[in-house]
Amino acid sequence: MAEYKRPQSEQEFDQNFKQKKPLMNQTEAYMESSRCLFCYDAPCVQACPTHIDIPLFIKQIHTGNAEGAARTIYDMNWMGNACGKVCPTQVLCEGACVFNHQHVKPIEIGRLQNYATNKVMEAGKSLFHSGSPKGKKVAIIGAGPAGISCACELSVLGYSVTIFEAKDKPSGLTVYGTAPYKITNEEALTEMEYLQKQLSFKINYSSPVSNADDLQKLEAEFDAIFLGVGNGPTAALHLPGEDFENVIGAVEFVETLRIQKHRVQVPDRIVVIGGGNTAMDAASESARMGASQVYLAYRRSKEQMGAYWFEYDLAVSAGVKSIFNASPLEILGKDKATGVRFIKTTQENGRIKEVPGSEFVLECDLVIKATGQAKMAEFLTQIKGLELDKSNRILVHPETFQTGNPKYFAGGDAVNGGAEVVNGAFEGKQAARGIHQYLLPHSSYDSKS
């Protein structure tokens, strides 16, 4: 029997996908901020990829200065509100909180961050503005966390910025690739509108840049180009039956659910193949949509999963069952999948070995592949001078994020292979500084005001 009833309305959908980090009220924020020890060498700051001054913004919240707290956050992270909700804080800032060593609940840094930034957005309070025009134009390909962050920083520095986005909405992963219980579409889009209204960068939607001709036009019109293209669709398993109509990628499943919500109909029996965070999201979402039987199958052991432990626990709490040391051999059926044939595995010297005679079948009505995303190699190899590593990730300078082609800079998943929203935000901001050095090498870095 399913743990969740199938949602028939948006209200029921929202009920099934209650927010993991609900917005604090003023009293909650005051009480939680009072717990902070304001450590001198705060480990939470070191654990944050964007190095937000966490003790400072918490103290500002505690003294009633939410605007100051929001400025402290956005000074370092242009995706400050979204990151307060979607960041894996358990393994980043909150995971580093000194209270963990005393077996005391760590400070809820993510929710406090979300509280402060939400306050200024609700009030429509502008914290930043575009800098004095530099007379230079920058194109950004992709309106994901890296691209938006790069656009914000460049706008503050005085550059004319145009983002080219293939889809009809901004924000990349936070709208299209994140489980609904982490952040709502409305929250993600509100932050994008808030930032764009202050900094006036342009976004051309439904404007994919996909070939050499498109790139040449950008090169002729713009002084620098930032690649925030992310990763591609779900990678192929290369299994028989993979092309059946009810076999889909986890990335595509999550995106469809984010956009269509309760209108998505999931069948009763689902098998999710994979062991990463996206697999956990797809499995948990399937259960929350009313599927009566959701199996998560991974070819290695539980301890070797790429997913965070709390993401796995969340899936299990939604009713997902898991099978480890099981490698898929074939998707069964005719035109439509009816099951997946697996074989049990062991490991010797770190290598997976199949156990002879251990094959078994999981019957299902839908197969979700959560086996990583294909890289954008076919597109990226059209850029002269751009270098890729063996995994088809873009090679960049570690500080400026400049590529082998000096006019191009890059950040986000296309560089890091698929990390968190906060990593993309950091890399986009650093790339903007690198672009500033490239276009105006004798200018000092302008601080925000």
C-alpha cells in the first residue's frame, strides 16, 4: 500500500511535497540566531563554498537587521535565497557547526539564510545596482546558477550582459532539476525576478546556442562569453530494452514533475536504477506521487552510494525499498517495459564482479534511469581552443575560470561535472571577476555599494 495518496490537485501535490526547510517566522529566527556562538574561526564559513560570513549574518538577524544580513549573504552568493533551501547544509555549513561535537543540534543556518533574504525580497528592497558602464558586452550561455551569478556580478561591475537560455524559465537546476520538497518554482523564480529587477541584465528565453554559427555570431557581437551550459540529458545505460516508451531518465522525470506537478500520472510499480542524489529524488518523488511500489536498485553497496545519507533516509521514509549489489542486465518487455533483469554483484579489489546464477527480475510499469548525465561534448568541441578532460568537462584556470580560448570563460556543471547549486553560484561569480580582469586588466575590482 502506498504511503502517499495520488495528488489530484495542486494543493494535494503541495501537501505530499511539504518543504523540508519551511520559512521561519520572526520569533523562530530570533530564537535560532540566539543559539549561535559566533565562533572566531567559524568552521561553517570554511565549509561554505561561497564563504559567506555566517556568524555576521546570524548576528545581524538576532539584532533585527534582516536587510544587513541579506546584504552579507548576497555579497558572497547571488543565489542566497535558493541556496538557503537547496544546499546540502547537513554536510556543508551545518555539518561543520561546532555544536555537532557536543551532540547538540547545529544551528539551522540554511533556514536563517532563507529568512533574511526572503525578508528583503518581500519588501522589494534593492540592495545592489548596476555599476558605471564599462562599454563592454558579455554573453552568457545558460541561465542556471552559474550563469545568473556571473550575470549579477558583471552587472555590478558595469558590464552589459545578455543571457541566452534554451528554456522558457531561468534558474536551471532550482526550477528544472531539484525535488519540489526542497524549493518551490515560485520561490526560485521570485529570486530571479528580484535580482534581474535590480541589476537589469537581459535574458533571451527559448534562445538555444547550439552550433558553430551561433557561436560565431556571439563572438562577433560580444567581448567575452561565459559558458554556463550545465550537463546534458541522462546518460545511456546501453541495455537491451532501454528504448521502450516507459523507460525515462531521472533528470527528465524530475523536470516534468516540477513543471506539471499533480498532472503527472505515475504507475504503481517503479524501478529506479542508480545510487546518487538524483536517484534518491526520483525515487522519493515517485513514492510521493502515489506509486505503491518503488524500488531503488544500485550495483554497489549501500556504503558506496554517491547520495548523501540524509537523501537516502528521506527516500526510505517516503516508502522506497532498496536493493544493493544488483546490476541491471536487461529491461524486459515488448515496446513497453514490464520488468528489469538484474544480477547480484560482489567486489574484489574495488572491481565489481557478477555472481553467476544470481539473476532475478523486478517487475515494474516504469523504469527511471538515474545513471548520471551526458556531457555537452558535441557542442563544446565546436569552440576553437577549448580543452576538455577525459570526462568531457571543460578545463579552466582555477582562479579566473578562463578556458583555453581566452574569450571564453566557464563554470557550473560543465566544469565541475555536476555539483551543487552553491558551487555553480561560486564559480559564476569567480568567472565574472576573471572576465573583468580579461577585459579591463588595469582596473581594480569594484566592490558592491
